[in-house]
Amino acid sequence: MKLSRYKHDSDVSYALGATLVYELLKTHPELIRRVFLRKGTKPGDDLTTLLENLKARHIEIIETSKAFNVLDAKDSCLLIAEFQKPTEQLSISPDAPHLVLVNPSDAGNLGTIMRSAAAFGFQNIAIVTPAVDYLNPKTIRASMGAVFHLNIQEFASFDAYYISQPTRTLYAFMLDETAVKLPDLHPTGQNFALIFGNEASGLPKSLVAIAQPVFIPQSSNVDSLNLSVATSIALYQFRQK
């Protein structure tokens, strides 16, 4: 059984844990290459059902301990799915809002953001590189499998994204004298994009020329909100509007 640790340039990644394997099977069963079951596992009812569903789709199940050691899975992890990385593609429909993340650097933040996006109906995420790998098993686990419910596409620059979406209204979450409060925004339609910057550096001032700056009102007790928290608040607020 040939197996190696995950690499960014590999054509496969791994879903670590039964919950993530279930989400992958539910959304993209055609991408699953094989599944590893921890050797000596005595499956409970839920795991037995999942294994039966995998077998029904003729997906190879290999009982082993090696895969769990190689992929550095936690002892509580009983199942790992090896899957083909999906083709990146955003919906260009004006009825599909976008979330744009410029140079996100933390796997935990990105995973949480993907989970919030799936929860609040934002199925399209553009990621401007350099950025943390959204298909790294750590990021996938942080998303609790939400990544499998989303359309995600990477862009080499913000300009590359902007050129691909010439008619989309842009809302950039940043501090600026022209920024409006999030509760005061009243978007019409769904043809818009919410833009968030890097955890440390935020967004470049140049975006003011093409986007409406937005800020989330907060007390002076803290300097700023965590990226995943701020993004989740914005996604929820726009969902309500």
C-alpha cells in the first residue's frame, strides 16, 4: 500500500474521521479513491452503516494502522478517506453571492469560515493566494466537512478575481473614512462579494477605489475581531438582509 504524507502539490487529500468521510460521501462520492479503517476497530451502528454505504458504491476499504501513523491521525480517528482534489470553479451566476478571502494564513480560521459560509448559504469562496491550503487535512477537519459543500477557487491575485467578476458589487471589510456600518448596508440582489483580508495585514487601501468599505461596529475594549468571527458576523448579517 503506497501512501505518503499530504503535500500541497499532490492530486489527492484526506478526510480524517468518520464525520468528514460521511460528508464527503454525501456530497462527492465520485472523488473517493479508497478508505482506510483503523486495524482492530469494532464498528458501532453508525460506523457500520457508513461502511456499508461505502461498500455499496464499490469503494475499497483497507483495514490498516499504517495510514493513521503516516497521516498523523488522532487515536480517536477510526476512518480516513483518500480523495481526488475537486476541480476549482466558482458560480458566476448573479444570484450567487461570493466570499473573497485575500491571503488567509491560518488553517483554523479558514476552516471556521468555510463552516460559517456553508451554514449561511454562501456556497462560493474565492481565495487569493498566497494562502493557507484549503484542502490540507487540517483545514478540512477545522471546517468539519463544510468544505465539501462549497465551490472554492484560488486566484493568483485580487485583480484576477476582479477581472472575472466585472459586474459584481464589492464590499471590503476595512477601516476607512468612507466606510459604512455593517447594519446600515442594504444590498439589492445577490450579485455581490464580501471581501476580507489577511489576519495581520488586512486589505490594501487601494481597494477603496473599486469597493465599498464596510466596518463592524464594536466597543473599544478590544483592538479588533478575529478574522473568522468578523466573517461569520458579516455572513449572518447579509443572510438576514
